Amino acid sequence: MDLNELAEELQTADPDLPPAEAAFVKTVKAAHAQLTAGEIDRQEYQTRVRAASDQYRSAVDDGS
């Protein structure tokens, strides 16, 4: 499962996502849209998704 599928699954599984999950989904979808539109390259996309993933894990570890 790629990160876009994961983001989509998280969003559809629970419409009232906690803030950490909602931020992750929003970032992945925005980065994917920019990648598809040619506004960013694959490396920038991966950097943004990696940062969103790190922020998500940090928030979950902190109990957010």
C-alpha cells in the first residue's frame, strides 16, 4: 500500500480524524496533487511525505 492509499483509507475509515491523522492526510493529498500537476518533483514529494510521517509519529508518541 502506498502512502496515498493509506491517506485515503485513513480519511474514509473515520470522517472525524484526530488532528495528527488529519494533518498527515492533508499533507499527503496536497503533495500528491502538486506532484501530479508537475509543481514538484518526486524527490520533493517524498521529502514532504516523510516529514508528514515523522510529524504524525511524533504526535502519536506524545499522545496527541
